[in-house]
Amino acid sequence: MSQAFGVPAFPVDTHIHRLAYRWKLSTGKNVDKTEKDLKRLFPEEIWNKLHLQIIFFGREYCPARGHDPHACPICSKYGRRTLFK
């Protein structure tokens, strides 16, 4: 809906869910809670663009596998302490 028709949405998949948790944007145990947290934090007019920016940033700097929190610009400064153990 957001990409095809421009309807404001903040779809949360496993990637967004993982990054929101790593960056302390959500403590959600599921994607529904994470979506609510992100929608509360960010204004509706940027949801569509921000969703894609988080995905692209995650691919480049904060991947699921082989993640180095010291090399990630966000995790290194704001990431959960559990990432560094």
C-alpha cells in the first residue's frame, strides 16, 4: 500500500523489527508492537520513506549475519549493550 499507492504505512518485517530492537526504538516482542512503537516515534508523513531508508541502511551497515556493532554508525553509538558482549 505504501509503495504502490502512497498510503502512509510503516510495514514491519523481520529486518525492521531487528533493527528497531538493536537501536532501542522498540522493546516489542513481535512486529505489531514494533510497528506501534515506530509509528508513535516518527511523523506519519515520513513513514513510507523512512521504512525504505531503514532497510537500505540495514543491508549496508547492520546486517542480520556477520554484524559488527562497532562498525555500524548507529549501533556503535546508540545500540543495546547486549550487542557488544
